[in-house]
Amino acid sequence: MEERLRFHDKVFKPYMRQEEIENAIQSVADKLNSEFCGKDEIPMFLCVLNGAIMFTAELMKRTKFPAELVSVKMSSYTGTRSTGTVLNVMGLTSPVEGRTVLICEDVVDTGNTIVALRELLISKGAKDVRICTMLLKPDVYDKPEKVDYVGKEIPNDFIVGYGLDYNELGRNLKDIYVIE
């Protein structure tokens, strides 16, 4: 793990190694496997682009039940701050009517994105909507929606790596870094 990385005008230091990230993802996969293995229903993983690509891919590799994959692109960040407004950049890539949908997020902080997405899925006829996240920032999450599957809780620090970015840089890192 490198000591310090610079992206644009910010410097980031090591925070979480790939092994710890993978252990968090495995814990989510174990919970999903215990709930969905042996069931007739085929759930849909809904990857929230772009940040959750790595999490969703790794999570799906670790599940042992049939599932489908769809995507949506939402945006609520500019730089290091949430704008408070969620934009639907790219709509759902498949119908969700009558389905159980597992929203896959890289990190849940304010919760604005998952609330907007859950409302959209329910309005499109989803039977059940559950939230899976690699990381949760409980200090800032104050929504009534339950986050069903959490890999790891972390403080409210700005992080990059393993899908997470700062103005589109840092997503490709195998480890996670925190802003200095």
C-alpha cells in the first residue's frame, strides 16, 4: 500500500487494505447466501454506477444462488461533498416489476441516493427492495430506511479507492485511502 496519493488538489493516506475490504464483502455475501440459497426466487442485483462496480462484482462472485444484474447511475456528489440533490443520470437497465431488488452501493453516508432509488424501484413495481453496502457511515446516516447488509461501518471521512472516487480519480485502487 503506497504511503500517500495525490488526486487533483487533495492528498490521501492509506486507510483500509484490500484484505479487510474483501472480508467485509464476504460478510455481506454470507448473509445473502443464508437468505437466498435454495429459494425459487431469483433476485436482481442493482449496481449503482460507477462507484459500486467493484463491490457488486466481488459480491456476486461470492454468492451461491442464481441472480440477475442490472445497473443504474445516480449522482449526488461534487468534489468531496454531497449536493443534497440526487440526479438520475442513467435509468434502470431492466424492468423490476414483481422482483426482489438488492441495491448495491459502495458507501452509504447521507442516504439520499438509496432513498431516491428505493422510491423509484417501488414506483416501478419492485416487490421488495433491500440495501447492500460495502461501507456505512452511521454518524451521518439518519434515514428511516433500513440498510439490510453492511460490510463495515466507518467514520464520516472522505475516502477513495475500490470504486470510490474523488472527481473520477482513484476508483481503480485495490485499497481504500482517506483524505488528509
